Amino acid sequence: MPDLMHSGEFYSALCAVLWAIAVVLFRKSGEHVPPVALNLFKGVFGLLMFLPTMAVLGLPFVPDGTVASDWAILLISGGIGIGVADTLFFESLNRLGAGRSAIVDCLYSPFVILCSFFALSEPLPVTLFAAVALMGAAIFAGTWQPGGRASGPEARRVLAGVGIGALAMLLMAVGVVLTKPVLDRFDTCWVTSVRLLGGVAVLTVLGLAPGRRAATIRAFTPGPVWRITIPASFVGTYLAILVWMLGMKYTYTTTASVLNQLSNVLILPLAAIFLKEPLRPRHYAALALGIAGGLVAAF
């Protein structure tokens, strides 16, 4: 019987399930809370969950053997991958909806593979270019606006959502790859907590800037919207991040990133059922192309 407690593949697949649920909840949250405020809320919530978890497990917040560069790497990684990338992801999610966003998110795996090649010297598959071509076809098929809708406000909104989402995936990949060397040496909860701290620091500056302050205060004020934002943050910022980092810890970043893409398979039906998003056969075909691109890149 396989040791699931130390199986990166198991954790990465479980993360996919949790993240699919979280995306649907975050999409509902985005109807009431703007991206920066929502991202800051989930970051603070995540810290309030991880710090007590560390205390219960008896984990020190300053582990033995850490040096200044470890802290710097994790804080920068969190600032990029959580503070900036997740905000862009929420903005893209609001523009595209959960279904089409899932198609763009397929870019995450090739970006991780590419960044891992440059930063970690992990193998770069020769099939990466074919994977990128499949991804491009997937995004075109999934976001193309037929007929007169191909040019107009809706088309521009979708195009902007695709661009923002692609940039979010690239920055997430950069943040992940930066974290990997430190993650291999220290506990997952500590690494995640420091990354969250870096993300929250960036988001606090953004969230309290003029023009965003009122929305940020509303997000942290108890109200009906908490019935969505709290479950979304618990699933997406605590459970999903924890198992995501465990997946990264116990297997190659490339393998973990491909298994993470299973979330996109689940997001489409969940979006149709719970968000009432109109999904057509071409969207499922686009998702199949995107997943195929991720598999081609990794194997």
C-alpha cells in the first residue's frame, strides 16, 4: 500500500479537488468583494489558520538553520505569488467566469516547467513548444467570441481577462519555483506562513491605498458576504495551500503542477451547476486541449 502521507502525487491531486471548490466560492465572493480586498481577506484568514496550526504542532516560527536569505526568498515569493498573482487571478476570474478561467489556468503547468528549467535545472522537455501550441489553441477555442461578438466591449473584456490570467499564472509559477529550494529543507506550515506574510504585506499596502480603503474595510466587516468569503478562504487559503505545498515538497515541481491541473476538469461542471455559467461543447474541447498541453509538456 502506498504511503499517501509522503506522496506528492496524492497531495497534488487532492489540491486540485479543493482548489476547484475554492474557485467557485471565490467567483461568488468576487460579485461582492473587489480583487485586492478579497485577496487580503483570504491572506489574513490564512495566517490566522496557519499560525495556530504551527503552535499546535509545536513548530517554531524561527526554525533552526534558517538564514536571512531563506526569509527573503519566501517573503518575495509570497509577495509575487500571493500578493500580486492571486489578485490578478481574481481580476481575471471576474472577467472570464470560472469556466473560461479554468482554460487559461492550464498555462500554469508549462510556466512552472519553464521556470523550473531556468531556476532549478529541472529537465526541459522537448515537447514544451508543442504544449504551448496546444495551450494557445485551447485559449482561442475557449474564449473566442463568434459572430458580431468578436469585436466589442465583451470581446475586449474577455481579451483583457485572458491577458491578466496568463500573467497571473506566470507569476504564480515564479513564486512556486522560488519557494522550492527552501521548501525542501523546512516544514511546509512554516514555509506557507512566511509566504502568506509576504503576500499580506504587499496586499496591505495596496488595500489601504486611496480608492481601495473603503472596500477593504467592508471586506473585513462582519456581514452576509462572510458566508461565502470565509468558506472560500478556508478551503482555498488553508486546506488547498497546505496540500499544494505538500505536493511540491514530496515530488517534482513539474509533476505537481500537472496534477494540479486536474482542478480545471472539475471547475467547468461546478461552474455550470453552481454559477449557472453557460458552457458549450467548445469549452470542454478547449479544456481537453489545455490539459493535453500540460501532459505533453510534462511527459
